[in-house]
Amino acid sequence: MSAQPPTLSPSARKVQEVLSQRGYPHLEVREYPQSTRTAQEAAQAIGCTVGQIVKSLIFRGAQSGKPYLLLVSGLNRVNPHRLEESLGEPLEKPDAEYVRRVSGFAIGGVPPVGHAEAMEVRIDPDLLTHDRIFAAAGTPNAIFGLSPEELLKLTGGQITPVQ
């Protein structure tokens, strides 16, 4: 008799359902007893490098108010001015309320998929240098692993230098 998989919290279950609906049921959301809120914490929980962690950062267009999702290697910092040229408008770092409203998730658990609002997605090219990467899955202690190719297909993101 096989053991029942542990029950996921509602937000993590939502991400698992989105992955399955999009044709990726093999991508398994896992919740950890410890925090995976930061790239360092996530890498320690999983046993991978910080560079393999996908940071999901949401910025707001200063003119349009439109949300932009930046998927960034855990090692890298975003240079908003470089992105502003590519996006065609200045960027603002939004507050936690805006992030929750447009994504449906709290900061520290924002996944690359399943958002409340459609977002333009930009992907750090450094994420493509790894065979396997790990992204937040709806809570500050939920993660799923995937390949960079799967991340590109799932998000429809455009590869854009972010540093």
C-alpha cells in the first residue's frame, strides 16, 4: 500500500493545479518545514546553489501601472534602469498589497505561474545555465523544480538581461 502524499496548503495546491492544467503534472510542489522565502533559505532547504533559485520579483510600470514579473537567478540583483529601456517605461517597486493583488500570492511565495492578473514576464538569462532550477510555489515554504526550458514554456517569458 502506497503512502498518501502530504496535503498541500491552499496556495501551494493552487500552484500544483495550475502546473497540472498547463500539462506539467510531473512538476511536484513540495512544502518544507523551514522557510524558503529568500534565495539563500530556499537553496539550503533544497540542497542546491543559490544561482538555481528563481526569484519572482514584481515591479509596476510607473506610467501604465502594469505589473511586470521578473524571474531572476538567486545570485543576481535587478538593475531597474536596464529593464526600463527594454520595457519602455520607468519601473517602481510596489508595496506588498499590490504584489498580492496582482499575483494572488504574498511576497516570498510568488510563483512564476497562476497569477490573479496577466503579467509580462522577463527571464534572467543566467537561469538558463542550469539543468534544474527551483521556483516558489505559492507560500514562503513551497517550491517546485523544473528545467529552464519548462520555465520558458510555462511563462511565455522573454529572456532579458536584468543586471
